[in-house]
Amino acid sequence: MVPNGRSGLAHPCCISLLFLLLLPSSVSVREPRHQLHSHLPSLIPHSTLPLSRSRFSAKARLDLTTHCNESCYHRREEQEHLTEQLGFETLYADGSRTLTTVDLTENEYEPPGYAEVQVRPPKVTSPRSKRQKRQIYGSDGRFNIRGDHFLLDYPFSTAVRISTGCTGVLVSKQHVLTAAHCVHDGKDYVKGARKLRVGFLIPPFLNGTRSGQAPVKKPLVRWVRVKRTRVPKGWIQGPPEVSMDFDYALLELRWPHRRPFMRLGVLPSSEDLAGKRIHFSGFDSDRAGELVYRFCPVEDESNDLIYQHCDARPGASGSGVYGRVWDNTLERWERKVIGIFSGHQWLEINGENRDYNVAVRFTPLKFAQICYWVHGNKVDCSQD
């Protein structure tokens, strides 16, 4: 049975579904096919160069679409190019910028099972009929997250709004991950990045009302300024089919928040996700002011992307894509952010065109880069 995409989570069947989704991950009886090694590659800053101030001339895009063929699908960068792409640009609140080049250690490391993704041929499926509505596949399977408590429940509480119109996910007490195209078009920062803010939903029962005023029914948003934004060099001035592999950015807030955040994780293969299923919550543009949740199985994967048919609309870009992955330290299944929802891609394989919604997957090297952005050193990033 496909739920009504316009309904909230107040219906009994939806509450039952939510209960199942919020069960502790330890109830899964599936054993991990592979366990990640505790050590990951390290990213070491090589040099930091000042850049000219941003012009903030780009227009924000909430709907990123790219095209990819077999050479793009099977592409594997040389180590020299990877090192250059993992360099990053930092934008400060005053508009100044720097470019940091990096070196890598333990470059040869790949978690067990990761190579399987790189040599696996793409799936052959029957041609798909023309979609009636972009990024919606068949019946709309999205859920509106409503209610005073649902909005503050983990993992929904980790989703935040980005002032340029996208979504983000809390990954530390002071950091938010989102899509790079939400703040930068590949050539320049978008106009809204000059005074970038992150919005935290406040349920109605927390909203103060004055005497004589009617209670506020819709959630309000508390906005917090961003003091630093980091974008990978792989996103900047690259061809779209390559840049999409690096469509992520990290925002550092001016001060810490008090909400729970979701830990990062490496995705060796979709086979290592419990149920081979991904989830994400975002602020889709066709449901203004609502947090929208969805989940679906992984359909395909390349070296850097997760292909799926989770229903989404513009505005969901930047959502933290998470799944249950095995945590060696805790010895249980844990929800972890393993990618960032980017947009849509037309994939041409063996002369057949297929369309997917796409998320950037966190490889060991991308994990090392983002972890360095969060912690500022390689010591805290040596373990997952």
C-alpha cells in the first residue's frame, strides 16, 4: 500500500510505520557482509593561499540535473587528480576566501568490499516510461513530518533549512552538511551565500504567543548565521558530470546548537546497508514549511554516486542521506550519514537511457576530507 504523500504522520498506519523506522538499529538480525577497518586515509593540508573576495554573482539552483554515459559511470580518477579535487575553498563571513591544497596518507587504502562497486557492471532494466512529474516516481511516497514531538525526534531533528532554499543535516555540534550547488554554482558563490544562515524548526508548542493572540500552528524557524563555508575543489569549475561527484559543502555555525546530530559513515557498498535502504528528510519546495521524509532501496551505484528512486522535489537538495551501517566499536547497526542528496541524473548505459535521483556517496577519501573540516586535524579522523 502506498501512503498518501500529502498526509502527515498522524494517521495510525503512518504512526506504525514511524514506530518501525525509529526502532533501535540493534534489532536487525542481518549480519554485516563487510566490516570497515578502523583506520581511514588522512588528509593533510599542504598550503593555504588567499583568494580574491567573492562577487556572489551566481543564482541559486534548487534542481541540479546532469547526464552521464558509460565512461562517466566507470570513471576512476588518477591519484594526482584526486588529490587536487580534495583540496578545498573556504569562504568566511566577511566575504574573503582561501584555497587549501592537501596531501594524502594511506592513499592505497580501500575498505573491504569497496572495490566491488568499482568493477560491478551497471544493472540492465527495462525502459522506463516518461515521468509525469520530475523526481517523483509513480505514486508519491513522501511523508510530511508533523506534530510537536515528531519534529524533535531523532533522526528528523537533524534536518535543517539552508537560507538559499535547500536542506542540510547536522553532523556535529557546530557543523552542517549540504549540497555544494546550494551555495556555489561551480564558478562563483550564490548571492544568498553572502549572509548564509541555517534554520532550525521550532514546533508550535515552543513558540511564544502574546496574550490575546491565536496559537501558532505551523512550525517557526530559528535562523543561525554561518561563519565559514567549505567547498571541495572537485566541485569548482569542473564539468557537471564530474562535479556532481563532489556536490557537498560544510557550513560552520557561529555558535554550537543543542540538538542531536548524526555521525558520518563510509559506504563501502549498498549491500552493506541494512535492507539496502536509504532514508532522508528535507524541505521540498512543493510543501512549504513542512519537513518531508522518504525512504527507498538503492537501485544502482557508481564509484561516487548512489542511484535511487526516492521521491523528491527541488529544495530537498543537501539532505543528509542515511542508512543503518555496522559500527565495529559499538558492535551494532547505527544510523549514519553516508551521502548527500544532490539531484537528478540521466544515465546512458548500453544505448539505454535511465533516470535516477542521485546522492553523493561518502568514500573513504571524502570522509577524510569532511572529517578534517569538522575536527581541524587528522588525529580525530583516524577512526570511523
